[in-house]
Amino acid sequence: MHGSTFRERWLIIDLEQTTDLTRDTKVYCNPMRPCLSLPGPNGTRRFEFMLHDGEQDDDVLAPNNVAALLRLYGTDDRAVLRRKVVYTFHARMADRWRAGRIFLAGDAAHLTPPFAGQGMNSGVRDAHNLPWKLAAVVSGQLGDALLDSYDTERRDHAAEMIQLAIRMGQVMMPRGRAQALAFQTFFRALALYPAARSYFAEMKYKPKPRFNRGFLLAPKSGLKESLVGKLFPQALVMTGAGLAPLDDVLGDGFALIAPPGTPPQMLADLRPSEVGKLPIRSVAVLDREDASPVEAPTVAARDLRGNLAQLLSGHSAGLYLLRPDRYVAAFFPIEEIQSAPDEIATLIRGTWPLPTSVYAAR
């Protein structure tokens, strides 16, 4: 694993039965002793204190020292100490996430400082990306080369989240009183402007996951303004059983979706379920006032509240090929829809380590 290890060590204290019920993460940019206080479920709370050079583990873990540190930031005396340990944080990433039939995920693939609170989220994204690919290869629907896209797709975003944590750590660990005062003044000023406060409090600056390469078909116009490589938006739609999340309608496999504004007949003309060995569900989401007939096996739903149309406003009409993890693998504008079967077949063939002629013969 390459990267760096933080010189600073941190004392981690986990409490139960606290009376501090606030749901906010509190950051104390104290140059003498930077501290974080993080809420947990069921009356739990974690404190993290930065340690100084020369401080020994046995000394900082002593009960009187732990109690003194907690008093600095106003914790209640009735809280129950559940755990105390000294951590050293890392910012590291494995050179490769795959070796034959072995795959690394989560902390085994990338280690991040905790300042952005995104370590577990990154592991969940790994787990969201890899299993459907394993299932597709084991079942023979797609070729082994698909598994190489796991590292390709996940590495860049994991690295972005590590860099975000490092930058946030620089704010949380001011090197002197002047720097601490500057940070505190900056954030207090932001609190006067609701939009700015929301931007930081809700971490809207966090990099969004986006695949620039991998198991996808890059549009001819480029990826910048396209949804290809991004998560397809979630929306509530009306089905015969009532309102449901769009994910429930799409199923757990591949789907070719005609959103509001794209005639559902285009799905029937393409018959996407017949592309190679890959089962593809066709789904038409109609506008509330659209009375177009939808022929089986296409699944119909209705954008009753206009949620999906609003989320896709500004994007051209056409068909979206969605992967099982709900990332957009390809987009076919209306004027290019007839090429969709051939392009999907090319995407599938690219996962097999066989010449095209051999694949076609099989």
C-alpha cells in the first residue's frame, strides 16, 4: 500500500448513556488540543483527541487523564466509558485491488483518515460495485475482463475521498492560535448565510462518485454533461400496486429505461431482452398525461408527481442502459436509438478475452 501515515496519534474515547443528544458532529479547532465529538446511536458518543509528540500511550489512557480531557469539552459525568484506544491514521491505497480470483475491498484496498467520516461509505461503494460483476461472470452472462473494471471504476473516487479527509484534517488540526482563529472566524461568518452554512454542514462539497472509464459506453459528445458513469436518479413512480421507488420497478439486473418524453414504442422496436446472453429488462416511465400503450414484456410505470421528469430536465430524450448497481452504462439519444443493440453487444463482447469471431460463433 502506497501513501502516507499521519505523524499525529489520536486518543479515541467511546461513551454510552450520554445526555448529549445533539445529532451534530462537533469540531473543536483548538491548537492546544484539537478534538472531535461525534454522535452515535442509542445515546453513544465518540471523542477523538489529538495527542502531542512525547505523550505516551499509558499516560494518556490513564483514567484521570481521560476524565480531564472529557471535562474540557463538557461531557456529562454520568456517561459510561466503553472504550479507549490510541489510533494512528493512514492515507494509503493498495497498488492493485485484484490478483486473479482475489479482490480487495474496504480498508484492505484503501485507508483514509477519519476526518471526512467517509471510510465506511467508501467500503460500501466497493461492495456496491463488485458483487453484481462477480455474479454476471460466474453465471456466464459477461466475461472475466468485467472484473478488471472494479479497480478501474472505484480507485479514482476512493482517492478523492482520501484527499478530502486530508484537507478536512488540516482544518481540524490548526497549527497555531492565529490559524485557529482564522478558521473559527471563517465558519462563524458562514453561519450568517443559510446557503453557505448548508453547503458545509451537509457536506455538499463532497466529490460525487463518477466513472470516467470502465464498463460503460462513453457518449460521442463526451462525459461532462452526460449521465453516463453516474448514478441514475431515484424517483417515486406509480405502478399497478401503487407508488414505488423506481429501483423496485427496475429489478435487480440490467435495465433499459425510456424516461418521460421518450416514446415507449422505441423499447418494443429494439427488443433489448435479446441482446447476447445478458438479460435486460425494458422499463417505460410515462408522463402523468401520457396514454401511450406499453406492450409486454416492457414494464410500465407512471411519473405521477413529475419527479423523474424534473430530475432529468436539461437532458436529451432517449434510452438509458442501467447496470445492476444503477449506474448509467450508456445513453442512446432518440436519433441514435437504432444503434443501441449493436453498441450494447459491443460492450458485452469487450468483457470476453476472445476474438469477436469466436464469440459470435459461440
